[in-house]
Amino acid sequence: MQVKPVILIRTDGDNKIGMGHIYRTISLSQELKKHGFKIHFLISKNDILFKKLQKHGKCHISNNNEITEIDKIKKINPDIIIIDILKKFFSFGSRYMKKIQKFCKLLITIDYVAKELQHVDIAIHSLFGPKQYTAKKTFFDLKYAMVRKDFFQKSNSFKITKQANTVLILQGGADTRCFSPKILKSFNTIKKSLKITIVLGPAFECWDELDKQLRISKHKTTVFHNVTNIKKIMLDNQVAVTAGGNTMLELLSLGVPSIVICAEKHEVEAAKLIQKKGIAINLGYNPILNEEKISDTVLTLLDNFKLRKKLTMKSRKVIDTKGIERISNLILNNYNLIKKTES
């Protein structure tokens, strides 16, 4: 009986990091299973995440000690290791990468930018470019954007309307800078009657400020917290004001005209990239929001049907939801190449 090759995915998600890496690696794991790989996950201690990932592979817990984590990886004995976590949330460096690279046939990183890429076999970048650091093989393009395939179905794709007054506010799982209430506040200068939807993640904490802005808001506003069907809500709105992470890519894959307000500095590069591609409006990063600029941009986009239609058509072409399939095929092809040279 042929033994299935093992892939270990090192990732994480919590109130600070968000959940984008978890959801996209789950989707990637499902695609890799089709090619006959056995999936293992390695995460920091988190009971909720553990239960979620156990449904898609065998999950292991790290105590975030470099030596013990390296030992754990050695015991798992993976053929391929994939690291999908931003460098700013990952404390291990070159020594760690150099060690674990010896335990596997392929060491792969996704959207990871740091000098230790020199020890990595394949670096895949969709949101964040390689800059001065590269792996042995480096791939960078929005075609590798990891959007779940269920976000692209012709039967219920986004329908743009000439008259528009629906706006969706999405600022990530934590909204650590409390942007959602401030964005809502900025809409009070808009005389046009709006229907606003705010989606908040599980780690949102600015309830007092949000309640205050809801009381004085001049528009009908609906708030959802920790939703399970975000796609349906996205499809019900003509304009979205979003942060610059994976949620942004999901909106663009559906074709929802989007305005990006970067919640963190590390989102700036991705926001500039989608602006360059002409598939969204980028308002950049600033801890102090320019409320007038936000309201003016939202109103302009709502009133400009041609611009919304143009953004919808272009964003669907650029973010085509085949990124996970491309990454899976890239991994399989490189793994088979190594197996061929070994035989």
C-alpha cells in the first residue's frame, strides 16, 4: 500500500492576527488532498482553532518554543512544510528555517517576507511582494490570491445596479484601531439616504463607541457580529469599505466595488497593488481617519455607475479565485520533480 506524502501547514489565527490565514489554508488543504497528500496543521494553543482544523487534517499544538517546535516537526516527519503566517507574528528566524528545511523535501512560505527566505525552497507572494528577500524559487502575482472557490459562482454572482445606496463596512476580525464606528460617523455628512451594514469580527471591542455612533447615525444601519455567511452579505451591498487583507480579495473576486482603508501598516503594499491594477480605490493608511475624504469617496462611487461597473468587471478578471488551485499545482509539480530526480 502506497503511503500518502505528508504536508505540514504551520499557521495561526487569533484576535490580533485575524482569521484570514486559517480560512485560506483550510481551502488550500482541501485542494492538496485531491492530489493525495495527507494534511497536518501546527498552530499555537487555541481550542477553537484546534477543533476547526481537526476537521481538515491532524492538528498539533506548539508552545511557541523554538527548540520544542523543531522537535515536534521532526517527529511529524513531513515531506512538505508550508508556513502561512506573517513575519511580524512569527518570532522564529533563520536558525528555525534552516533546521526545518532539513526535515522535508520542500519548505514553502506564503506571503512571508524576511531575510530567512534564503533557506526556503519556494516563496509564494500574492498580497506582499518579495522586496529584497527571495527564496530559491519566488513567485509573486495576484493570480496566487487565496480566495475560496465558493466565492465565485455564476448563479449568485454580484449584480451591479444603476441606483445605489447600500454600503458595507468591513474592518477585519478585530478592528484594532476602532475604524468601523469612525467610518460610520463619516457618513453623517452624506444627505443621500443610505442602508449601511457593518460586519464585526469575533475580537471587536469598540462597542461603546459603536453604540454612540449608531445612536446619532442619520442612516439605517444593521450590525452583524461573527457571521458565518459573509458572502451573502457582500453580495447584498453595492459598495464596500474594507481593510486591506484577505476580505478585500474576497470582495474583489465577487466584483463588489471596494474602497480600501488599511487597518495596519502591513496592508499598505497590497492596497497599492490593487490600486495599480485599477480594481479598487485605495485611501491608504493613517491611524487618524480623514472622515471627509471617506464620505466624499463613498458618495462618488455610489453615484457613478460607470465607475462601479468598471471596477466590477476588472476585479473579477484579476481575482479569478483560481489562486489556491495554482498554488496546489505549483506545489505538486515541484514535489514530483524532486521525486523524479530521487528515483
